[in-house]
Amino acid sequence: METDSKNQIKRLDELKKGQTGIISKLSPDIRTTIRLWSMGIKSGSQIEVMQTFPSYIIRIKDFYDFAVGRDISTSMLIYNIQKPKSS
């Protein structure tokens, strides 16, 4: 995969299906952060966007798939974003 030419920190809701990256920051809301931690979603985790509608489905470390709502996807920050593999 190629690095996004504008490799910067983006919100999860700005990523497209197939893009990968690393979680930089979760949510400013501590309850949401604790909920994400309990599911194994932590800063530093490698993610891949599997679906963007109706909710975001992210794959953590090529193994676990999680659905997150729009509210969480707008507060989760991702860096080291890679373009999707071309078929």
C-alpha cells in the first residue's frame, strides 16, 4: 500500500473503505474511551476501514472487526494513513 500523499492525522470518518492507519487518539469523552478500551480498541492499534455506511466497521490487527457509530468516528484520530490496495 502507498502512503497517502497528504499523510496527516485525520478523523476516522474522513477515511475511505480499504484505508489503513494507526489510532492516534480515541475520544475526549472518558466514558467512550473506557468503552473502546474494553473492546480492545486503543491508541497505537493498527486499523483497516472495512465499511463506512451505515456505521464504520474497523478491523483491528487483521483480526477483530468492530462497528463504531458516527459519534465515535468523528472523535477518533488516525495517522500513518495508507491508500487502499488496488485490485
